[in-house]
Amino acid sequence: MKKGDSIPLEIVFPDTLSKSMLDVHLFFVKLFGCAIVELKVPYPFTGAAGYHNHLKLRTKI
């Protein structure tokens, strides 16, 4: 591989591409949220207060 090459995601996630991409998305959302809290970024969260009821998160036990 060299800079600028791409990898087909079907190779990385052969059996569960759409579920795995959702997991990747949720990972980065969580990472972003943790960074906001840790760095004490002043972000106006009041506008998003009602949206948490519409989220469906998957957890693995």
C-alpha cells in the first residue's frame, strides 16, 4: 500500500459490512463526545437536548 490507496471495506468487514460501519460511526461519535467533555469545549448542547430519545445504540455483552 501507498499513500492515497484505498481498501475495499468488504475485505476488512467480510460478513457484516453495514453493522460494522455503524459500529465505526458510533466509535467516532463517542470519541468526539469524550474529547468535547475532556477538553471542556464550550458547545451549546441545549438545542440537542430532546434528540437522545431517538437514539438506538447497540451494546455487546
